[in-house]
Amino acid sequence: MTLTISVTFILTLGWSELGSAIGLILGGILAAPAGALVVKHLPVRPLMIAVALVIIVTSAIRFF
């Protein structure tokens, strides 16, 4: 699944514009292990509340 998404992303974006996506790719690579550690050590309920708040706040910002 990840391979299909990556290939679609590259084909849609094109090789010339791939340089601008390098920051997103590197950020994802670095953030994934940190996220795994956070999820491993924190209780589920506070994490779900935090995720819900992030989604609500980022969605609310688009309205204003």
C-alpha cells in the first residue's frame, strides 16, 4: 500500500518538483520513531483527546 501511494505521489508531482517534498519525507522519517515512543508510553485516552483537539483546531483555523 505504501509503495502504491509513493509511486502515485511521485508520478503526480513529477521528478522536477520532488525536491520540494524532501522536507516532508525527512520529517516523516524522523517523526515516526518519536511518535511510536510517545504512543507506547502514554495512555490511550489522553492521546485520543489530543488528536481530536489537533483536528478540531486545524479545521477551525480554515474557517477563519
